[in-house]
Amino acid sequence: MTIEGGVGAHLLGNFPKRRLSSAFQFGSLVGVGYPLIRDVLLGIRFQHLSNAGINAPNGGINMYLLHIEYNY
């Protein structure tokens, strides 16, 4: 099993049906993964993006991401 996390800055385009106050956003991510077979990992991540109050409104976006990773 793997555990991951991170924070960072993002420069975004437009999200359909979602108005963000600026293209500059901060992001945080946490996730877990489980090895399926040799060199293949299946995982799920939670990511939050918001502008940390730089501009109003600061609605932010929460996403759940399913990923498959192949290591070679």
C-alpha cells in the first residue's frame, strides 16, 4: 500500500459550470494506492483547489480522482 500527499500552486483554465475568482489556485492532495499486479498500482486521491482567500468568491473545488499507475 502507498500513501501520498502534496500541496502546490496551480494556474487553471475554465471549469465548465464552475466560476472561479482567479486562475491562480492553491491545491492540496491526499491519496492511497494498492498494488494490483507487478508494476501496476490502483489508487484514489482527494484534491482540493481554492485561492486561499486572495480573491472573492473563494468557493474552491473538491475532486475525487481514480488513477492507475504503471511503473516501468
